Amino acid sequence: MGSFSIWHWLIVLVIVMVVFGTKKLGNVGSDLGKAVKGFKDGVKGEEEKPVAKDQAVIDVQAKDKSGN
């Protein structure tokens, strides 16, 4: 009586699907995945991202044109 059987979990799953619907549950799963990915990217930090080589060249050329 202390633990739930597979039938208990299946009944709970069916009730949740009826209440929320499968579309809403899919959206919640997708949003949760995006939140976890965003959290991981935030933990890595901005300083670990390499600066693109082309971006630095564009910045230098813009400064040269403004000085002429």
C-alpha cells in the first residue's frame, strides 16, 4: 500500500492528459527544454564565447572610414 503500481501512474497520466490536453503538455515540455538550455548558456558566461574574426575586421574598417 505504500508504493504506487504502474496502474496508479497510468490513471494519473490519463487524468492529467484529459485536464490539460496533449497540445498544452507538449508546449510545456518545449518551454522547459528552452529554459534549461538558456540556463546552461547563462552558466557558461559571455567571456567564453570567441569573438568572430569577421566582426573585428568590420569594426576596424568602420573606424578607418570615420577618420577620413
